[in-house]
Amino acid sequence: MIVVAMVLMTLGTAFVLAAAIGVIRLRDPLQRMHSATKAGTLGTALLILGALLTGTIDRTGTGLLTLIFLLITLPLVAQVLARASYVSGSRLEGIGSDPLDGELDRTDEMLR
């Protein structure tokens, strides 16, 4: 059981590290948010599962509720932040055409 927990925690740490590198290295807010939410959520979930298996978290219910809370709230927050970023005129790098052109109002001033 300890070996599985250590593998999960190592993978979780790697995903959290990848998310952090993505936040630093990616060019526009939407790409940074994608890195932080996808890899960050998976990494955090793996870390919590690993901690639950090692018994370092005394209350399994608390760990599971934390995991459920993360899985529900992070995609919702990412959606709201992406919409706010798009509407406020953030740069869209790496996208050939604007797929939301005509769907959402967008300011002309670019965020820096």
C-alpha cells in the first residue's frame, strides 16, 4: 500500500510541477489557466489520494470531501476566469481564428 501511495504522490508532485512551469512559461492567460487547472487539479487529487493511502491524513472523510470540492469547483472557476479574460480583451496566441467572434462581446483594448 505504501508503494502505491508513494507512486501516486510522486505523480501528483510531477503534475503540480508541470502546472507551475506552465503558468510561468505559457504566453497568454487562457493557456496559463489551462495549465493551472488541468494539471493542478490532477496533481492535487493524486497527492490527496496518496496521503490518504499512507494514513498521514487521519480523517478519510475530510480528504475525500476536499477532493470532491476541488473536482467540482476548479472547472467552474476556470470557466468563469476564461470568460472574464476573453471579454476583457486578453491576447489569444496560438489560435488561428477567434472561435468566439460574434458569440461574446469583447473589448478592443488588449490586456498587457
